Amino acid sequence: MPRSLSDFVALCQQTIADIEDQHARVEALTPLMRDLLDSGPPPLEPRHRQPDPEGYARRPIHVAGDDELALFAMVWLPGQWTPIHDHGTWGIVGVVDGLLEERAYTAEGGDTDGGTALRLSPSGARVLAAGDVVGFTTRSDHIHMVGVPPGRPTCVSLHLYGSPLNSFNIYDPGTGARQRVGPERH
């Protein structure tokens, strides 16, 4: 069981070194995140809990030099949301404090690779409480937004990704536009 964030990162790095398949990585890493949270709130530094009144805060804890693993603390004030987006990598999210809401979207016909005029429809929502952990893999249909509705307390969550997440798509459900953020994937 990881006793600290550095222990957690070391276990994650060891795990991904032994496993190439992203689905198997998520299956192996999700229990590590659960173990980390089950032992109580991880010892985040004050800078990792610092909110940003302009938008949700993404505070780096660890970014591997090979860009294969990144851990961020995210701080969400009430009313702060991501844009509708995808990830382009696998990931695991664990809630440290508060409630984090995810609203999922589905492209009509399931095709998100066919162009920029996508028709997105809401396809579900879930609320994650402190201690909850979810994992996901790279899928063209994993499109969502995440945040904290007004009236709820501030939320702190940990996000473990298979890259620094410097490159992803954001979506406009009204126009169907998809916009690339960051460099193109190779």
C-alpha cells in the first residue's frame, strides 16, 4: 500500500514499466489509487490545494521525463467546469475532498473521428465522492466535462494520466466543432 505520494508514483512507474496495454494498466493502477485514498487523504502540499478563482486549478505533483506518467491535483471551486473534452490517453481519477461531477457525451452514430461537425448528446452523469476512484482508457467516444456545480463545496481530486495531457480535443455541442488543444498526436 502506498504511504505517500512519492510511494504511489514509484508504484505506478513500476507497474507501467511491466505492462504495455493501456486497459491492463488502468486495471492494475486503479487499485493503487484506491489504496492511496483508503489510507486517508494523501498529504498534499498547500500549493496542491490552492484554488484559482479564474478556473479549476491543475497542480502538477509529478510529470515523468518520458511523458509516460503524470499526476496532478485538481482544485475545483463551486461553479468551475472543464470544457467538454477528450483525453487522448488513459487515466485514473480519485476524489480527495468534496464531490466531483462528470457529465458524459456521446457523438451521434458513435463517430468522433469523421470530422468536425459532431452532434453530441448528453449520455449520463455521475457524482464522485471523497474516496471514489474511476479509470478510463483512450476511446474516441470518451467525451465529458467535469466540475463542481454551484452550491457544492470545493473539491480536490487526483488525476493520474498516461501523459502530461498537453494535447486533447475540446468540443462545442452547439456547433459540433472540435478544436485541438496542444500539439497534434503522432
